Amino acid sequence: MSGRLQREFSIGHTVVPYTIDWSENRETMNISIDESLELTVTAPMSATVGDVESVLADKREWILKKLYGLQEMETPPYPKEYLTGEKLQYRGRTHRLEVVEADVTEPELSFNEHKFILRVHSLDSPADDVSVRRKHQAVIDWFVNRARNELPDRAAQFESRLGLNNISVEVGEIDGRWGEYEDGIVRLNWRLVRAPIRIQDYVIAHEIAHSVHENHSDSFWNTVGTLIPDYEDRREWLRVNGNTLTL
């Protein structure tokens, strides 16, 4: 067995996505969690998936502490200049950015499932203020469009479980909130598409639950709990790491 494999590991109600990276240069397993909370297990070639999950089970308390016991971040990440080698976060994972000159009038961002490619005119190649703003806007446009394509589809699973079929989902700019509910409409902050999917689901379920309970009553949280059993963990992740989702 070789290469990389993406899987999920359950610790109680918490589902933790992780990647196994088999390496010919390792004789023991190593578990790491990077700044974007991406869990990676580097394993020797002889290790099986069962071996990996046995190690994860032994380290479950450490994993939860790393995921949810982090100190609150005081400031968002440093502003980007959108140069080759920088990274962009999407669905909770970080991907390398490659900037290439192309025959385009405006910067254009694309994603090939492995890395982001930002095509720019030669005049936008330098990191001057005007070029950075143009590239920044192209990146925002890509994430907004992707959020509008992806986030509404995730709402259907929670609507059906509550017996609802008339919830509209809108995605856009929301100041100071990740989502809101009003008059049958769920509004979501486009930046959520940068968060892990389990965090996206928590916010969506939270807002849909407001269609049944207006206030944050015990009944409201019970409803959220039926949709997302480990919602407290996910809510804490968002409190601690929400500012990392800015661009």
C-alpha cells in the first residue's frame, strides 16, 4: 500500500477527517495537526489502515485537545500578497497557490483539487498594492461563487430530518455573523466554504433549527443536538478559529 488516503475517524460523536501518508522513510507512525487543524498520519509502508486507527484510538485525548483545546487566536492571519507558494484554505484544508502569467485582462483563480492556480496579466505579477487588490478580488470572487454552489446543497439533509421543505438558502456577505434566519430564509456567510465541512454543517443546522425555535432556548439546542450531536465541539472550533477564515 502506498500514497495518500483520506478517511474519517470517530471519537465519540466527533468525526475527525484525516489523511494517511505512507512513507518509505518511516519506521514508526507520526501524528501531526497543522495550523489549519488538518490531521495527518505519516506511516511506514507496512502499516495497515487498522494499524493507523489503533494509534489514533490511543491518541484520541491528545487529538481532541489539539482540535478543541487551543488558545483563542487574537489576530487573523497576515494579509496575503498572492504569490506562488502561499496557501489558501478551502473546506478546512490548505492548498498551495501557484501564480502564472496568462493572456487575461483580470486575474482568474481556479482549483484542480490539489492546488490553486491564479492566472494574471504580466502587469499584475508584481506585489504592488494595485496588483494585490486585483488578485485579492479574484480570490474572493472564486470563493463566493463556490460557496453559492456548495453551501445550499448541504441544507437539504437537515431540512428533511426536521420535516421541512420550504427553507430558502442564500449565501453572501454577512457582517459579524456566520449565518442568520429570518422568515423562511437561511443566510450564510460565504467564508464558511473555507471551513471544514463539519463546521459548515453546524452553522447550517443551527440556522435551520431557528425555523422551529426562534430563540436559543433549551428546546432549540436540543433540536440542534439531534442534527449535530457534537455541536458543542464544532461551535467551539468556530469560536476559536473563525478568524482564520478571513481573506
